[in-house]
Amino acid sequence: MKIFYLLCGTPFSGKTTLAKRIAIETQSVYISTDDIMRQRGFDLAQLQPVEEWARTHQVCVQRVDALMDEGVSIIRRGFLSYH
């Protein structure tokens, strides 16, 4: 049975650490928008345009859809924004 785990929280709250641990324990695939941004060549030490984050989100959704179609469980982490 495929499962989609979504971890949300404030920045630096331990989401990545927990997500990677769950991925190992459940043999799931870990997906991170930060990792996708880095793969796309962006330096996350610098502010990046919101349009690039939107494009990265679309890449993330495509990867999640493809993995779910394959029956793979996924760990996806995000953050909560308070506006």
C-alpha cells in the first residue's frame, strides 16, 4: 500500500531530519523542494525568485504523481508560512 507522508512546520523545526528518518524506516522516497532547487542550479544561501520556487513546486508535483502511479510511498516535507 502506498502512503504519502507530508511533514509541515516552521523553518529549522526538524522536518528534514524527521522526514529522512521516516523515509529510511518505511523504505519510502524522500522528496524535498530544497533539493530540487539545488538540482536546478540555485544557491539557497541567496534569495530566489518566487517564480523559480513555483516552477520547482511543479517539478515536485510531477515527481510525486509519477511515484504514486508506480505505487511508491513518499515523504514530502514543507514549511508553514505565517502571513
